[in-house]
Amino acid sequence: MLFKTKFFAISLFLISYSSHIALGITPFPFTIEQFSQKSVIESDWTFIVYMAADNDLDYFARRNLEQLKAVGSNENISIVVQLDRHGAHEHTKRLYVTKGQLYQMNAHDITSQQKLNSGSAQTLIDCCEWAITHFPAKHYALVLWNHGIGILDSIRSKTTNASELFTFNPSTHMLELDRSVGFFDFLERKSREEERRGVCFSDTYGSYLTNQKLDLALKTVCEKHLYKKFDLIAFDACLMSMIEVASLIRPYADIMVASEEVELGTGWPYEAILAPFEKHTLSPVEFGKQIVNAYAKHYHSITKDFTQSATNLASIELVEKNIDQVSSLLLEVLQFQKSYSVKRAIQASRSKRTCTYFSEPSYIDLHHFYSNLLEAIEFISLEEQALHLLPLLKQRLHEGLTLIEFSLIANATGDNLTRAKGLSIYFPLRSIDPSYNQTSFAHATKWVDLLKAVM
């Protein structure tokens, strides 16, 4: 009861103060240290949004902030945002979100005069340290809000708003995704055509969070500031629900929420996602399901090309081991194939004609690929001494399908992607991106060896 009284008192002060100012971002009247001394707001959840909008998503950042304000912080959840807007003159702001108001918590310290690099590991570390220190909670969620390109650390310094890949169909009144061009090919074309247009993750610094930077940042935060895992790490970004990404962040979080497909620039419907917290708190599993369900409800009438899923990261190690087992078996049977039947079965199982793929065609749905392989086994012809391997391969594939399904807390798709079951995997059509060899997943499994063997 004492806690609720504290929160109610400071909420009354904020409402009173905000009544005298215009709508928008307002400097908080205290330093963050004075704020913490006066009253530590210890909600059940701290919801950290790392909003890297120093790019062509800037407009949508404003939209999402309005949605966050529609709910605001309360005794169930503290909503905090690190906002990096477009332009070198836009200094990075740390915001505390209340109902109807945004308060700049770093307005009175030196960081208010700095333009931080959102593509720096240290910037993410400092953001999380600030939020954890000043907004302690039982549960922590970190949302990485930005462009996304999945597991690959592309050499390209530019990306673009995925909304440009969608076109409006006047007959259905819905947005449709153009799959005639791959996502990375589209980025390459945009980079050539619009050299002056800033479409990289951070226009000012020309950088983004690589796999190595993200791993370093999350490791540092969990070991030195949080002293445990995040309850939930989410990506309000494109193409991030991959087994490789899950493998990267599983040491640092219990649940991952992300999309296999590209996301429209509007991103998450934050007001709908956070609405339950106005009445009660949620468990981490309930929160993961709420994000997926609210996203699906919002986009169901807008496009048939959407995905969103929540993954139990405690199960991902078993999925990794299964992929390693399946890869090892396939590498073995490749040595005894007749008439290239194994290679052809693998290639047919990942074909764009038979397997669910996404805006970036080198990302395919893992569950659908496994299902196709199971059906293709009957067309495999092996030398006599290796025939005993096929029943074992079937067994491992069935186990893999079960493990994938077990690891998914929630999964939602549009009508064009109903075979997408929540986790994609990298399977390029031509060559392997050099950055893929550096991923933790590539080091932990024989998957990359299998890719090399069938290309």
C-alpha cells in the first residue's frame, strides 16, 4: 500500500505540472538523482524502448510515442524510452512516459547536449543501466526499435523503410508485399539510386548494432547491471525471428518476440499491446502472448503479409542441437547418395515454390523446411550400407518439428504466410554471406557445413 501511495503522489504532481505546458516532450523539473531520492517508482515491469530513429523511421517514432502516452506508466509498468531522432542536431533524450505526457529525464545533465550513436554497444549498455538503476522492477522488457536485417551483418551501411516493399491493392483494400525482389537486393538498388538519402540504422554515425555489438551489450547489462536475464527481449524491427537470432540472445533473455517477415513502418500497436497494464500486471508468458495477439489483431485487416511470434528461449538450445543432428545426418547421407538424390531433395525442400520464404528469400521458415524434407525422404536413393540412416533422419526431423512447436509461446500470421511457424533460418540460394560464419549458431552447429555441401 505504501508503494501505491508513493506512485499516486508523484503521478498527481506530474499531472499538475503537465497542465501548464504544451503537449510534447517536457523537461522534468528535477535531476534524475533528485527524482530517485524523492521516490523510487518500483513497478512490476520496466518496459525499455531503445528507439533508434535517426533514419527514415523518425515519423513513426512520433506515432509510437503517442501510443505509449495513451497508456502511460503506473504501478504495473514503468515505460521508459531512449529516443534518438533523425538529424545530427537532435540530441538523444531519455524519456519517462506517463499517461498523456513525455518527460525528459536527462534534461538537466550533460547527456542532454549529446547525440549518441544508437549503433554503439556502449550506448545500449548505458541506456539499460539508466533504466534499471532508476526504474527497478520485478520484470524487465527490452524493445529494440529500429530497422532490422535478421542475422546477417551486411556490409551495406544503409537500409530502408520496409513499407516501400508494400503496395496497396484497391480491390481488397489491403497492403500486399512485393516478393519479386529480395530484401537485400532492394537495399542494394536503393543505395545506388539514392546516395543522398539517409536510410541506415543511424544516419548521423552510419552504424548499426552488429551481432558482436549486441552480444557484448546484452552480456554486459545482464552481468553488471541486471544480475539476471531480461524477462523479454523484443524486436520492433524486420526479419528478426530467426533461430540464429534466438541463439544469440538466449543467454540474456527468457522470451524473444519478433517477426519472421518485414514489418510496416508503423511497427507495433503499443497502445493495444500495453492496454492490459492499466488494469493489472502480466506474467512474462502472458506479456509475450499479448504482444503477438495485439499485433495480429491490428494488422489482420491491413495486410495478409505479416508475422509475429513469442519464443521460449529456454527451449532453443534443444532446437539448435536438433538442427546440428539433422545437418550431420544429411552430410553423412550425402556421401552415399545415388544420382544426387539427397542434394536434390534438400534443394527442393527449400525451393521458393515449396517452402515459405520471406521478403529476404534467403530466410526460410524452419518448420516448413523440415516438413518438406520429411516428405522428400521417399525420393532419396542411397547405397545399401547407408539405408539405415533414413529412419534415423525421419526420427530427428519429427523431433525437430515437435521442438519448434514446443518452443513457440505464441505465433500469428497473415493469410499469405500460414505455414510460417515462428522461426526462420538462413538458407541462401547462391553464396553464404561472410558474416554468417561468425555467428554463434554457425559455430555451434553443422548447419553452415550443410549449406556449403548443397550449393
